[in-house]
Amino acid sequence: MKYSQWIGIAAAVVLVIACFLPWTFHPDLNKNFTGFFSENNDYGKPGKVFTVFAIIASILFLIPRVWAKRWNLLMGALTVAFAIKSFIVFSGCYRGICPAKLAGLWIMLLSAVALLIMTLLPDMKVIDKKQ
């Protein structure tokens, strides 16, 4: 795909931005959790991990080598796996209380999937070597 590299970089930027948006609202605490904040740091700070993954994936999108595209596929798969894990952890019910899923959680998940899809469609030139 002609613009897969740029769409992938845009998905990485959106992923980092989504970490600053509210992910869930917890009515018992009357607080919004984000990728960088949870009460008493119970859920960790997945925003830091997503930021590192997005930076590495963006660098690998810009390198026009086969090895970079293969490593980027691994980074995309790790990003989606961590996004699914974070989605389950943040949106799970506890003690009979279910938090409200907000837009940031969905944007995080969709941008991680978009990043993975763009790693599957690299823009590489095929050189025909004739003997």
C-alpha cells in the first residue's frame, strides 16, 4: 500500500494521544482513569509502554529495509496484545462495580489494531534480479 507507512505513523501518534484521554470512569471513586493514571497506580501506567512501542514502530516504519519491516510486525503484534490486555484490565468489573468505558479506551484499541494492519502492508519495492 502506498501510504501504509504514513498511516502507521499516524496510528502511532493517535495511540500516544489516546493515552492522555480518559479511558474509564469509576463511579465509586468519582474519577476518570487514563493511560497514565489509575487510583493508587493499581493498573500501572500502560501509557508509558504504548509511548515506547509507538516510538519504536514509527522509527521502523521509516527504515526502508526488510529487517525493519519484520521487526515492525513484531512491534505491532506486541502493541495489539498489550492493548487487549489493557482494555480488559481497565474495563473489567470489580466488587460489583463496572466502570464506564470512555472514548480514549476505544481509540487506544483501534489505533493499536490500525498500527498492526499497517505493518502487514509495507511499501517495499520488489527488485527483479535476472541471472
